[in-house]
Amino acid sequence: MSERSPKDKDNSVQVLEFVPAEVAEIDLYQKREKIYTRKIEGFFQRIRLYTGWPLLIGYFVLPWLNWGDRQSVLFDLPERKFHILWMTFWPQDMSMLAWLLIIAAFALFAVTNLAGRVWCGYTCPQTVWTAMFMWIEQKTEGSRNQRIKLDQQPWSFDKFRKKFLKHSMWLGLAFFTGFTFVGYFTPIVGMTIDLAQLSIHPMAAFWIGFFTLATYGNAGWMREQVCKYMCPYARFQSAMFDPDTLIISYDKARGEPRGSRKHADDHQQQGLGDCIDCQLCVQVCPTGIDIRNGLQYECIGCALCIDACDSVMDKMHYPRGLIRYTTENALKGKKLHIIRPRLVGYIVAVALMVSFLGYRMATRDSIVLSVLRDRQALYYTTDSGQIENRYTVKIANKTETNHKYRLSLNSSAPIQMPEQGAITVSSGEVRELNIRLTLAPEYSEQAANSVQFKVYAESEPEKSVTVDSKFFAPGSGH
Ligand code: SF4
Ligand code: SF4
């Protein structure tokens, strides 16, 4: 910007005029540059394999397993019941699920404070699925250099064949992922039979299609863009970092000045550090960053650059660990503190919440009793002159076994309930009863009487549940 400031001599008013020296157009949208990652093997990639595979197998297999006579994990939205292995969560238990999510979040905070973005690098579904999609890409289109060449080539039969094969496999895996995901919400065996008979419910078909496209787009096309621009955790995880958090870092003091060298042995005499500037750490990085520029929010902590650099160090006969897991304090030569207040705070919070949730789950009612008064009339008078109140009583069996229940009534007034006998309710089922309570007219001087319904399983009479309600009568003013 250049500035001109002519002075008005008569009235001493200064008028400032700003004339832009150059006008530049800034594009707020940064165009994505395709990242061609190089395949690398090493210690940390084996760990990623061992953490990724069990999760994948668990994801794909779990909905096919049964627990008793129902699907082991089923989020049954129409029935408003969530089955997770031996546990069934009813709408009344939703606060427990909320607690479970809060505990998971705090556990993630603790792990992040201790070991940085290990969740992102080793177990996040986006990372695991992207790694599978990249594996397919390498198998169908070849190595990094072959893929770069293929993309630069004009279209040919061979290029079409390779691309077609890659996208078909991507879509197949994405479909399998989407179908399994919907199978956590709809019984998967029935859905598979429906699919085979082409009679699948349109809503299920829609969600399978949606999650297929989401997987295909996220893991095949968007990849690191999801971590960089869409994942909120990437943005706020640095708030959990402190100078003692484990981060993947390049040892500048050891690596610089970087540069290629003729002989590996005398690089110090040549005034060079250990980094030979081979760019391998950049070429393997799935987010396309150069870790030598310092810690960046794009780094997902996958440790590919560590394995890449260690392989280079091995070839050069230099010690491993030019890029390594370390801490800011360790890099500055300061003492490492593993136990620190914030970490202790997270762990204590998680322990307290787990204990609270465990207590809530151990002591939660295994029966749900709900009592709804008839809304059409306060009371009825029967042919024999009795005062009658009508109720809808629901008994839900939240246990994993069938039970026989007993329903009884408590009231200070002589209100009668017909004998109910044993009420059988299957596991996970709700039984609805229409109950009519009666009161002789000579006792009806009180307009509102308190009544208490009580239910218990015959096999566990000590675990009873009670619900208070009202019995209305004409009252003395009638
Ligand atoms: S892989 Fe290691 S040696 Fe090669 S550029 Fe990266 S830091 Fe330097
Ligand atoms: S810099 Fe890249 S390769 Fe290294 S851990 Fe971070 S994301 Fe992975």
C-alpha cells in the first residue's frame, strides 16, 4: 500500500488517501494436490497392523454373532432398545449411554495427553479404512512412481482397466462397510436374506447406499482432507498437549544441516548432520507434510515417517531415531515427567466416572413399571354403584431371562384390585394390562386417594418396583 497525505493549509485538516500499490486476488479455497504415498514397512507399521486388524474383524464380525437368541450388538431404534452383548439399554437407561460416551471422551483426552495422537494414527476408522483403500490402490495401480506415471498418461485400455479394478474394489469394500454399519441397526441376517431376494426395505437400502458412498468418498477420495478440515478432534487435540506429551518429532540438532553426501562416514567433517535430505519421510506421509518443519496439526501420528527414516538410517549405518517418539522437554534436554497434574486429573475423572457407571449399572432396576390413568374420565360408576378408576399398567422385563411377575396394590383406602395371578413377561418384552380399581361408594368421601402399584418377579421378590398414582372418587361434596 502506498500512502499520500496532502495537507490542507487553510484549515489544517489532514486528508489521508490510501492507494493500493498492487491488487492481489486471494483464493480462500486451497486446491488439493493429490498425494502419492510410498509404501513403507517397519516396526510401527507392524503395530498399526496388529491394532487395525482386530478392530476391522470386530467391526465386520460382531453383528453376525448372537448373544442368546438375539444379535450380540443391535441398536434397535424402532423398539428403542440398545443391545450390547449381555446388556440391554432401555430408554430409561440413556443417561448411562451418555456417561459411557463422556468416559470414552475423557479416556481419549488422557491418552492424548500421554501419547499424543495415537488414536488418530493407529485406531481411528478414517485411518484404518484409508490404509485399506491405499493397499488396494497399490495392488491395482502399482508403486508410487507407477501411480504418478499412470495418472500422467493419456487414457488407454490398460489405464482404464487398472482404474476400473481399483474403483470396483473400493466400492465393494465400501458397500461391505455400509451394509455392516446398517446391520448394527437392523437385524443383519434378515437384511441379508431380504437383499438376496431383492426385497430389502427402502430405508435400509437408502442408508446402505449413503454409508457406501460416505466410505468410498472419505477413504478413497478425501483421505487426509477429512483429518485436516473435517475432524474437530484434529483442531482441539493440541489443547491436551503439554511439553511432556509424546509426539513424533524430527531431531533438528542431530539432523541439521541436512544434505546429500558422497560418503556416509565422514559427514561430520563435511559439516553435515544425519539427515541426507532423501525426502522419504515426506513421500510416505499420508497427509503430505514434512515433519522436519516441526509439529503440525496435520500430523496424524501414524509413525510412517519414523519407519521410513529408520530404514534410511540403517542403510547409512547411523543410529536410528532421527525421527522418533519424544517429547518437547526431552528434545530440549529437560527431565521427562510422566506423572503430571493434568494427566492425573484425567485418570481420576475417568476412574470416578467408571465407578459411578458401574454402580449405576449394577443397581439399575431390572423391571420397568409404568402406570397411566385413563384420561377420559376421573372415575366411573359401575352398575352395582361401585366407584371405578381405569389404568394402563406396563411391565417391562429388562433381564435376559423370562420372568413371572406379581402385581399388587397398596392404599390406605379399601380400594380393590382384581386378582392378577402370575404375569409372564419374556426377556426384553413389555406386557400391557388394563386394570380397573374399585371402591365401595360408602368410602368415597375423599376425592383423591393415593394408591401405590408394586411389581416384583416371583424369583426375586426382594427386587420390587413401585409407582405412585391417584384414585379419584366423587368426594364428600358430591
Ligand atoms: S527420511 Fe530421514 S534422512 Fe530422509 S529426509 Fe527424512 S529425516 Fe532426512
Ligand atoms: S508427519 Fe506424516 S508420516 Fe509422520 S507421523 Fe505425521 S502424518 Fe504420519
